Amino acid sequence: MDFVDFSNEVQRRPSTLSGVSEIKYPGSHASRASFSAPQNVPKRKASLNVSNHISKRASSLKPKHQMPDSEHGTLLNNPADNADNVDNVDAAATTDTKNNSPTRASVIERREEDVEKGDEKAVNDSAAVQNKDEKDPFFVEFTPGDPDNPKNWKTWYKWHCTMLSSVLILNSTLASSIPSSALQNVMQEFGVSQETATVQITLFLFGYVVGPSFWAPVSEIWGRKPIFIITLFVYTTVTIGCALAPNITCLLICRLITGTAAASPLTNSGGVVTDIWPLDKLGIPLATFACSPFLGPVLGPILGGFEAQYGDVGSSRGWQWTYYTCLIFGFTCLCFVIFFLPETYGPTIIERRAKKLRKETGDMRYYCASEKNRPPIGQLLKTSLTRPLRLQVTEPIVIFSSIYISIVYGVLYMTFEAFPLIFRGVQGFSVGISGLSFISIAIGIGFFLIVVILYDRRYQRVARETKKLPPVEMRLEPTLHVGSFAFAIGLWWLGWTGYKESIPWQAPMAAGIPLGFGIVMIFMSFLNYLASTYVTFSASALAANTITRSIVGAVCPLFVDQMFTGMQIQYACTLLAAIATVLCAVPFWFYYNGAKLRERSKYAFKYPQ
């Protein structure tokens, strides 16, 4: 669930260059310094030979009517007040929606991105660079209403990109769970134990630990689309090795590689969503997008069950068809990305425009901010690897939220083993029919969409009434009110209706509805809470959470069969349900103590009071 990366909401809203009369500094009602700026951008010399459409775009300096916003979430009715909450922005111009003065949002956003990347030099120089860029006719950036800016794309096209990104997540998570229904086939094929056969799921999830730390920073250099193409190509190619593996060793190695490649959409697909949607309109697209990481694990056992049962056709075996399905789906996603997904990462789009200008005009003075301020790839990787670990051991919000979500994530992957034990072992269903029991979890996810829309409307109403974003802890209300309780109720329900054959099969299957609803609601609430708490460092906070929960999710399937067999189904579920019941207090603790924790944190973003 690493697609909620609000640090990628750095889409460089274009600075308004005309009408500058003075700069107001934080903490002062009077300006320390003022300067006159040209009311119109000077016309380029004919020798620059700039194409007509670029000239028109560059000269359209008057901003359109749009909601001013900033990375710290305040709806800027009085931006001078908001300026007090940004440290060391010594040359940032405030925004006034009445007189269309230059916006300071682009300065704040660039500085936040520089801090997240670890580029301290860029942080110190960003204000000076901004002042220089406002006067520099060779500085390339998005202009107001720029059609190349993903934030300005038509709504239907934004939804096109959102749904396509969701399909990429679905492809990755489907591959994580689809072998779970064919474990018996793999055991017979290679003559291995159930624990060894289960390692194919474990190693795939360990790829989720390794992949995000590398693919996220690399996408900031090459863009989203090239990384998608590379990783999907590797994924589909190595999946052939999984299907044709001559022994268990080859299968496990290929699963680790495919898991690492499949981790790319987990981080970069979320980046696509925040690339194209502004923060004030992100709620519904993000909720829709958030369903895909859970639909994959639900659909996997359904497809895998029937393939394992009926897939022995000719020389092909049932377990091989689970990987042929991944191959077909992965190749389809690769084609969709190549032909239908545009580049959405703003700095990459601007870099390409600057390169095009240099090539068309022969003038090498054209440049953009990312070309000057981006740190080396080694520094990016170092930051992406070390900062999540620092947050994981020093930030109480990250520590306890990671523990809570990791337990939920572990239970999710335990159900891949528990449901077959109940519906095959107790109820006597076939492999294919038992996989259909996961449909109840999908129904719960559908209810989640309805509820989250209601909470999003409440959130938007509070924002309109207060003229600023509500407290961060409001992100936890869905889990606080229903999510955590539904999760615990689902486990109690499953355990004490699934252990007897005399109990109708509909009873334990229906338990999947509150279980699926609660799992998705907890994830959505806490990942949004982390992203809103660590605006500047949200990528690192979410990466820390991803690493922790992926490790737990990878380990749990290794012992769940012994646990449910040794303790019996009802008592094993009782243990999990008791833990979930105790953990219902966690959202309340965050809700009432979150503000104090954020105040003491040196990484949490300081919101205006």
C-alpha cells in the first residue's frame, strides 16, 4: 500500500511571475525588502527560434481560477498566517487570491522535495534559485493552465491513469497469492514439504521489502513510465521461469526476482495518483485506488483454485497455470503501459521540455529546476535506505502504526491458509470451490468504498467550513468508528462458525465481509494518517511501514498451518481475535495523543494552529 506518497505532491505548481511588488517575510507584517518586477515577461529574441506553441505557453502568465493550496494542507485564504509555519523560507512570496500575487507554494514544495531527497544544498539555495528563476527567460517550468501539467489534464483522463495504475497494483498483488491454492500440486511435483512450498509466497513478499527502496528514487530520475516498462518486462520474463522451473530451487529464485520487480507499482503507482490529482480532490481517487492491493490477494486463490484443480491438460500441470495466468496478465499490463499510460512525473516532463528546447533552438541555456537541484543517484539511494530505518526506531507514530498494520497484514495472509482449512478440511469443498470463499472479502471491500465516500464528504465539509484542512487525526475516524471493530468481529465470527461441519458453510463465509471491510479500512486510515503527518518525509514513513508489514506478511504463512492444526481452528482464531480486540484501542490512542506526538517529533510536519 505504498501508493499513498504525498511527497510526490510536488508537482511544481507554476509560479506567477507578473505583478510582484514586494515580498513579505514570515513573522513580520511589514516587508523587509521589496523589489519591482516586470509586469510582462520580456519577449524572446528571434534568434532563439522558439516554437510558437511554446512561446504562447510561456507567455500565458495570468493564473486561472483555481483553489490555492500548499503542501502543509492549508487552504490559503490568509497565506501570510501560513507563512509563519514554514521554517527558513527567507525569500518566499505570499499568495493572495484576490490580487493574484506570486504564490509561495512552489517554493515550499521544491524545498520539501529537496529535504525528502536529502539535498541540503538545494534546500539552502532554493529561495535564491527561485528569485533568479523568476527573472530568467531560460528557466523552464509549468505555466498556469499548462496542458502538459498532469494536474491540468481532463478529469476523465486522470481517471484513466488512476484505473490503469490500479490494474498494475492488482497484477502485483494477484501474483503474491495465486500460488496459495496450488501448494499441494507443487509439493507433489517436486517432492517437498508444505513449508518449502509455502516459501514461494514468502520470497515473493520479501521482494516487496527490497524493491520499493530502489524503484522509488530511481523513478525520480527516469520518470514513472520507464520504470514501469523495465520492471514489468523483468516480471513477465522471469515468470516464464517460474512456470517452467525444473526444480524447487529454480522456482524459489524466480519468485524472489518477480517479487522485487512487482514491487515497483506498490510505490510508483501511488506516485502516479498524487502526480495527477491535487490534494483537495485526492480522497475518492485514492480510496478507489486503495482497493486494488486487496482485490489481488482475494482474486488469487479463486483463480488459482480452479487452475490447480482443472489445469492438468496435456503436458501442463495445474500449478503451472497459476504462473501462466500471471504471465498473461503481466504482459497485458506491459502493453497497456507502453501504449496507454503517459508520463505523469512533473520534473521528468519539464526536463524533456528543456531538452527539446535546447535541441530545437541550439541554445544550451535552457534549464529546469530538477536538472540543477537533483542529488546523485547514490545519495538518493542512501537517503531512501537509511531514513526509513531512522523513522522506524525513533518515531512513536511510525513504530506503533507499523506494528498495528503489520498484524493486520499478517492476518490477511493467514486467511489464505485458514480459508482452505475451513472450507476444504471441514466443509469438504473442492480446491476450486473453496477458493470462491474469498468472494466474501471482496464484498467487504465494496462496502468500504461506500463508507469511505461518506467520510470523505464529511472531511471536505469540515475543510470548507474552517478554510483549512482538518486535524490530521481525522484521517483515523473510519477506523476509530467501524474499521478496527469490524476486523475483530470478523475474526471472532470466523473462528466460532468455521470449526464444525454441522454449522452451515454460509456462516463462516459471511465472516469474510466484516473481515475484508475492516482490513481495508484500517490500511486506508493509517496510511493516510502517516502521509498527512509526515508530509515532507511521507515517502520514508510509508517505506518504513511497507518494510515492516512485508516482513510479517512473508513470515506468517510459514507457520499458520501448524498453528491452526495444533490449536484447532476455533482457538487459533480466538487468539487472533483477542489480539485484534485489544488493538482496537490503538486508533483511540493515536486520535487523542497524536497531536502531542507530532509536536515532539522532529520529522512530523508542523501544521498551523
